[in-house]
Amino acid sequence: MSASTDNHLISALTYPREEIERHLVSYSVRRMPLTSPEWQSLASREAKIRKIRLRYWYNQAFHWGISRQTHKRTVEETYDNIWAGMDFANFTDPNKQLMFHEWGPEGLIMNSSATHRLHQALMIKALRILRPATVLEVGSGNGINLVVMASQCPGIRFEGIELTKNGVEISKALVAGHKLPQSLLSFMAEPPLKPDGFRDVTVNQGSAERLPYADCSFDLVMTRLALEQMESIRDQALAEISRVARSYVLMVESFSEMNDQGLRKQYAVGNRYFRGAIADLPRYGLEPVFTFSAWPHKITMWPIFVLAKKSQATSKI
């Protein structure tokens, strides 16, 4: 990618505050200053309910006793149960599943799908600029990213790989449907450009530890809050993601640059979540060209948007 293309990306991928505000409009959001006694009380109580500090110290003491395979099985079982109980209506209902978020000097109480929507909007913007022919999502979960992006980005072939059986089954059910659920249509930041584009999505079951694809199989590989569950295989997963990418890797993940202090660090360590750094990506043949983090985030984790190009790419988009 040339320097002029780099500059174009940086210019086009800006995410002004007013645009973020527009994406939050349809969500019932309660807002207050982070310095207010009410917010500090609510945030402190949330940390106690989640036992964040207790889990941090427990994991510090007993981390050595948990094998990689045990952790992998736990993740698979946990998310199989999550996807089995998934209700798309509750997922996007602004009055349900409320969580504590921060944005600059403000505290926000809202359904966390609001931030999912923000992440998707910037990811879609990047895809429209890069115009890859093929995209793989690693850790595609229940398929929401894939079906939304396929509806918003005509001309791109989307594929997903997901560890859990239930995640794959739910994704395939969405793809096989006559149309997407109304809750997902309202979840989109803008109307779909190709309403039936989701039907072309492919999803397979597999692990990021060993991706079943040849080198440079996809123009772009993406992840969103999937690496958080891959700390025990971080090196293998990032190496595999880089291997199967032809030109770019796009990640929205809680890199340590914004999650290495206070409650966020305690939450990550206590849950054995992703602890990788953006600064480490060149070790995997990935050169970051654009990052963004100035959006609302949960008090427990601060995802960063990272677009990286593959070093010495074999071809360009």
C-alpha cells in the first residue's frame, strides 16, 4: 500500500463525534459526568457485583494451574450456552441488558449492542474504502457481523469461522432465512444496500489455532472482540490470521495499550482475556496503518480499531 493510499485511509476513516452521536440516537442512553457521585457509586457497585478485583487476584495466584486445553473447552462450553440462549430482540432492545460505559468525561448506561453498532459502522467504512473481494471473520460468533456486512457491502464474499457448534448453527439459520430479523435490520446503522446479500455468507466450524485455509486465501481477515477469548493461543491465532490474509487485517480488540491499568487491566487478567499489544503486531508480519479508540466503551474493556497491512503482501486489492 502506497503512502498516498495510507493518507487516504487515515482521512476517510475518521470517526467524528457527531457521527458517533447519530449512531447512538436510537438507544435509550442515560448520561452523567464521570465525576458525579452517582456515577462513581454505580461503577464501584458494578465492579463489586462482577467480583473483578477478587477474580484478578485469584487468577494472579492460580493462573499456572489452568491448561490451554482446559481454557479452550471452557470458552467453547460458555459460548455454546450463550449462543443457544441468544435472543436477537433483547440484544438490540435499548431498555434491556443495560451496561456501564464511558466516553470521554461522560458515563453512559445503555445496551452494549450500541457499541457493537459503532464498531460495525467503522468496519464497514473501511471495507468500502478497501473493496476487498474476499473477507474472513475469525471468531464469527452468531454471525451478526457477517450478515450485516454482507447486506451493506455488495460485491464482497464473506466467510466466517467459529469455534462453537451453536454459533455456527445460528449463523447458518440466519443465512438460510427468507429475510433478516427486524431487530437486526433496525440494528444496522443504515439501510442495507443489498437486502438479500446475507444469503451468500459461508460459515464453518474451526479454531483460530489452526485455520483450515491456504496461505493468502482472503484479501482481508477481520476480528471483533474474538481475540479476547484467545489469550492462551494468542501467538498461534495472530500468526494464523496473518498467514491466511493476503493484504489486510482489521481488528476491533482490547489491545493492552488502552487496557493495562485500573479496572480494565483487572478485568482482563481476572478473565484470562487478550493481553496483546498493537506494538507487537509487526512480529506477526502486520504493520498497523490506522487506529481509532475515541468511542464509547464498557468500563471493563476499551476496544481499539486497528487496520494493519500485511508485510510484503503477495498481492494488493
